[in-house]
Amino acid sequence: KNVGKLVVTEGHFSDIITYKNNKTYFKVLSSKKKIIVLVNAKVQISYDLRKIKHVIDTENKTITITSIPKPETTITPEITYHDIKEGLINKFSPKDHNTIRKTVLKEINKKVKKSVLISNAQNRLMSELQNLYIVTNSLGWTLIHRGNPIESPLDLDTFIQN
């Protein structure tokens, strides 16, 4: 699949998660399983440039940016299992692996939201938009966002205040 994404920030997160599952069979027999999961995840924040909506007016030499997409978060976890303890009947299955993976992604996503990664991504987007401003300005064109012409790099703050 062809993409037009600009990865603006990358981070690495680690976590240790304990996964437990207890099952009771016939209200008498109990079987427990437990595993410690070590997670190292690479997280990328990107913007899909193909989703930027714009209008080019060659007659008036303006480029109007009508919409900047929200940032996309991609989490690529590396999962290592330790201290695996299974019950006699309650064994680990592919379903457990999928449950663990969903839990890992949820926990890493929480850490990303609490971190400075998103604000760093917005700052990096600003840097890239400054390049767009410089190019349009040097060619005698005007960059417009939300109906306002961008007359200096400081005006670019309006881009990320969606």
C-alpha cells in the first residue's frame, strides 16, 4: 500500500505486565495460569500527508490549507514472556496471546498519552510546516490557514490548534 505519512517523532517505552487467568471447572476444580510479560515498544507519531486538505489558487498565488489530520500513533511491541506457570487443565492458548497483546497495546498507549511524545510531535510538525511557509513565501505565494494568511512562522501555531 502506498502511503504519504510523515513520521515526526519516535519513542521507546518499556513495561512489565503480569497476566493471570483462573478457571473453575464444575464448581470444584480450579486451575490457574500466570505469566510475566516484558514489553519493549517502539512508538511512532505520524501525520498522513494525503489527508491534508488544501486548495491551490494559481491565479492569486495562494495555497489554502483547509484541514490538517490528527496525529496517528503506531505502536510496535516486542513481547517477551517470563515465568510461565500453567495449570494442569488451564493451558496458554493463542487466544491468551491475543488478549495479552491487546493489554500491552492499551498500557503502552496510556504511557504515550502521559508522555511528551504527542507535544513533541506537534512541535516537529510545526518545523515541517515552517519549511512549507518558507518555500511558498520565497516563491511569492501566500500560505493561508483558517482564512488567515500566514505572514510569519509564528502564525503557524494555528495549524495545530484543531
